[in-house]
Amino acid sequence: MSKTWGGRFSGETDSRVEQFTESIEIDRRLYRHDVTASQAHARMLAHVGLLSADEALQIVQALEGIAAQIERGEMVFSIKLEDIHTHIERALIERLGDLGRKLHTGRSRNDQVVTDVKLWVRDAIDELDQRLHDLQAALLGAAERNHDLVLPGYTHMQRAQPVLAAHYFLAYVEKYQRDRERLADCRKRVNVLPLGAAALAGTSLPIDREHVRKQLGFDSVAANSLDVSSDRDFLLEFVFDLTTIALHLSGWAEEWILWATTEFGFLNLPDAFCTGSSIMPHKKNPDVLELIRGKSARVVGDLQQLLVLVKGLPLAYNRDLQEDKRALFDAHDTVAASLELAAPLIEQTEFRRETIAARLEDGHLDATTFMEFLIKQGLPMRSAHEAVGKLVRLCEGRRCRLADLPPETYEAIRPGLGSEVYKSVGVANALHAFQSVGSTAPVEVDRQLRLWREKLIHHESTKEPEKE
Ligand code: ARG
């Protein structure tokens, strides 16, 4: 098989070099986007007179046939042809002869590959947005199902203050919303057309980049040809955005692995999302959650690889850049797979309400709101903090709760308190005392639930899919 660039060479390529430099094993999954971009390029060539209308039509149709051939698994891939771009061009030449040899007019693989990757990333962003939406909907469903459940909230993994389960789930809805916004923002920079930059300097042929831009639905045309083929900023951003999602998933997985332990006993994980032990008959292990946590490390590694890859690369295209796709696809596939499992796992997990309720008064979840009660009674904050701290110490010694201390103890802090405090201490009182915006106050949480239902379910399910 002769190389597309073979003219300048008299000797054969060393087979070890072919093995070392090939990317077809990885970039073959860009075939659809490569065909789409080439079809747009062919139509543009006809528009400016570099091809006849009939020639462009033949090329467009042959490319469609090649895509179908790949989809049927009938394309023979060979490392001798390096990458997906060469494979498709070669197949076109086999079908159309000399006409096929005209397609690469006015373009280079350098602008071609960034165009393909951008088209691929754009689709991936749209698909991830849907997956994140579905995860948010699952979290919202869990928030609504467990509406009146009160959970201990933690800082430093120590019991801190009570929170509504709905507030807990909506915390993750917020995180995934930011992830969606980050992706939408990244999409703006993805959606700038590289094609037409050619190798690095542009071309002396009368191409019409605007014509290609419109066909492929890009927002604008990249302004500097020299910038185009070295630009992988959009990949760094995209994989960073994936990393943030992976880390959000991983933190949550860790939390639920703990909550599913006998020690916590908060959760009953669905059988369908757990596996057993080959030796211990009683085990039900949270492997899916563990792998969501474990696979996040791969995504972090992928980002690291890309950051190091572009470090110190001079303008313009350098072959190093070929290594970007393994990291891109791995980060994407890992996050997509985790998202796909996270949503149903959340839908099917049940809280052990009795276990949670039986221990809810442990750990002084009411101490901080009780301190705030004392502030409302006129004590300076630091005095109130110290007084409650001493009461908690007393409780620890007596193995009791603030609510179990006798009125005299409270009278000693301030006369008259003895009769009032019991309306403040205890988890239920503490929870209902919250009132700040964004807090776990029940009215506030209800307001947030309504807003999210409106945003995620009513609004997004009725909105028209965006047209390019
Ligand atoms: N397979 C290459 C890559 O992924 C395509 C661009 C190759 N360009 C070149 N001048 N060798 O980066």
C-alpha cells in the first residue's frame, strides 16, 4: 500500500515505525465526523469551482457509502494507512479513481483532525448534558421521595447539624448543574471551525470557509491558521470538565459506601448494583460505587496526560498531538459509563429510616441552633458558644442530650431560660429554626424543590431540541 505522502520517499517505511506511528486503532471512532467534515469540504470545493457540482455529488455519495461500509464492519483497517483520514481517503480513491484524489484539495490532515475531534466533542457535550440532566432528575426524584427524612449533616465526618434529605440531594443537583454550565461554556470554544487553516498557513486556493462553517453548524471561523492545528485548549477544558464530574461522582460514591456499612446502616443498596464475595456468603459489596470512585482516577490521569502533552509544544502541528485522542476517549467513556450507572442506582436505593431516626438525637446536632437561640436571647455569640460547649461537656459526662438536662442547669446560665430552652433543643426544633436563604429550612428546601422541578422536568422536557 503506497502512502498518501509517498512521492518524496524512495525507501519503504520500517514496519516498526508503522506500528509506532499508527493511530487507526484509536481514531477509527472518528469516522462519522471525518465523513461529515469531508462531505462539507467537497460541497464547498464545488461552490468555489474547484470541483464540478457532479464531482462533489459523487464524492458526497461515495463517502456515505464508505461510512456504511465501516458501520457494517467491512472496512479493512491497516496500520500501513496510519489513521482514519487516510483510510477514508484511500477508500474514496478506490471507489472514484482520480476524482477521489481531488478531495484533499485545500486542506491538510492538521486542520482535518482538529475539525473531526471538535465535531466529536460537540456531540459528546450534548450527550453528556442529557446524561447529567437524567442524573439530576434522579437526584430530584430521591429528594422528593425522601422529602420528610432528616439526616445528620457532617463536617470532618463528625456529626454537625441536621439536614433534610431533600437538601442533601439538591446539593448534588447544584454540583451537576455547574458541570453542565461548564460544558456549555466549553462548547462555545469547541464550536469554532478549524477547517481551512490547511497545514498551518492557510492556502492559495480560493476556498470558502464560511460555506463550510454553515454546513457544519460552527458559530465562527478560527481567525488564525497558525493557531488552529496546535490548539488543544478545548480538549484541556473538556477533559477538565469531565474530571470535575468524575470527582463529584467519586465523592458521592465514597459517602454512600460509608453509609451502606453496618456501622452507618443508612442505606439499602439495590441488589442489582452490588456483587457478592466468592468466599464470604453473607457479603453484599458496593462494587459499582467503588468503581465509580476508582475510575475517577483514570480521568484525572487523562487530564494530566493532556496537560503534559501540550507543555512545550512549539507552533504549529506536532505529531505529539496524535496522543490526545486516547486520553480524550478514555476520559469521556469512563465518565459516561459512571453517569449511566449513577442515576438508576440513586433511583433504586432506599434509606433505612428507622436506623437513621433511632440515632438522630446522638451527636448534638441541635447544639449550634441552640447556641443561636441564646444569641437571640441577647447573649454575645462567643459567650453563647462557650456556654453551650460547657453544656455539651456536661452531657458527654452524663451520657445524655441537651434536652435531658434539667431546667436548673439552664436557669444557671440565665434566669428564665429554664422554661424556654425545651422549645429549642432536640433535632426537630433545630431543623425548624433554620431560616436563611439556601439553608435546610423546610420552607426554603420546598422552594428549591419547586424551582428544580420546574427547571429540570417541566421546562427541559418541553423545550425544543436545539437546531444547528
Ligand atoms: N493522525 C494524526 C493525528 O491524530 C493526524 C494528523 C497527522 N498530520 C501529519 N502531518 N502527520 O494527529
